[in-house]
Amino acid sequence: MIHIRNVTKTYGRRQNRFVAIDDISFDVPEGTSVAIMGKSGSGKSTLMHAISGLDRPQKGQVIIGDKDILQLHGHELDRFRANEMGFIFQSFFVEGNASCYHNVALPLEIARLRPWKRKKLILEALEKVEMSDKVHAPARDLSGGQKQRLAIARAIVNSPKLIFADEPTGNLDSGTGERIMDLLFDLNRKMGSTLFIVTHDADLANRCKLRIHVKDGRIVSMAGQTKKEKQS
Ligand code: ADP
Ligand code: MG
């Protein structure tokens, strides 16, 4: 179980202080899929950044396994994230001048995996997203959908326990978006990765086992499987 406890994130100071996430708590069974929904500005990305340790909230705990990841020191957290997490954030652009191969290699370099161990994982990840023919192509030559698939290959190359996707299909046509999501749910099933997805898409949210609605930095509703229900 992943426990998110009393997480509060504020921006600014004094009269400019703004509470983006207000004392949010919920539990997520490992291996499940979670949709985070809500209007623009409601705090979805801030919540994702807090749960993934990309950002440090002022208060709260994010307990994964036996660790509160918010208590980890900078380099411990970096290592944990490189080993256990994958990210598909709209703002995480691919490196245009680097090849697809080198884009996917990045998390493995951060995780300090030995170079001779990297190659197999990189080629496998590119194969999963059907990009084997683009291994040496510079990322800038890819289409939007291909770039997003490349971002997914990079997110899954370390077989992460947790995958965070912030509006992963926002910039894609519906056909491409659907194939990308099929891929993410496939990984969720086959690797047992816990999937967190920020989305405006109701169909996509309905494919998730748990749906969380955020408004003004608070959870207003939660639907689907909870810890009290039997896991299928
Ligand atoms: P969402 O992803 O749901 O659109 P965000 O989590 O990005 O919302 O933002 C929630 C609120 O926090 C918004 O009002 C936004 O303006 C504010 N906010 C987000 N990031 C910052 C920041 N770095 N500095 C100040 N305010 C921010
Ligand atoms: Mg956002």
C-alpha cells in the first residue's frame, strides 16, 4: 500500500501565500491505476509532484514500501526515483539533439547502472513502444506521437514500481492517445506498476481502478477500489 498522509503544499509567502494542496490523504494499493481529475489549477500537477518526490511539500508523508520518501535526503531521493519511478510529464521534453537511444538511457545513467547492462534494457523499452526502427534517429525528427512513445520508453526502461503520467495524451490525436494509453495499462498489468494519471478524459479515467477528484487543493470525491474492498 502507498500511503499519502496530510500532504500540504503552499507557494509564495506572507500575503502571497497560496495553498495549492491542502492536507490531502489517501491510500493506493500497489499495482493499481489511479486517475487524478479536476479543473485546470485545482492542484493535480502539484499533487503528482509531491507524491513522486519531484517537489517537497511543506507538510505530510508519502510512504512507499517502508519509507517516507519525503524524509529521504536529496541524493537518496534521486536514487529512489531513478530506480523505482517513471515519469511522463508534458514538461519533460525529450532531448531533441540526442538519439532515441540516448534519451532512453538517461534514467539508467542516473541510477548508475553499468554501461554494459544498459543496452539490453534500452532496446527492450524501445521495442515495447514500437520504436525499434528509430534507435539511432535524433529525437527532433520524431512526430508528436513518436516523441510521446519515446517519453514512455524512457519512463519504463527501469521497470519502475510507480509510473506518473501528467496528461500524457493531451497533445495527441485520439487514435495515438488511445494506443499510448493501451501501452501504459499493459505495463500496469504485466509489470504490476502502480499507475498515476492526471487526465481530463473521462473514458481514460474510467479505465482506472481508482478515480480521485481534486478541487481547490482538496479531494472532493474518490471512486473505485479502496483499501477496504477486496483486491481483484
Ligand atoms: P493543475 O495541474 O490542476 O492545473 P497545478 O497543480 O499546476 O494545477 O496548480 C495548482 C495551483 O497552484 C494553481 O493555482 C497554480 O497557479 C499554483 N501554482 C502551481 N505552481 C506554482 C508555482 N511554482 N508558484 C506559484 N503558484 C503555483
Ligand atoms: Mg497540471
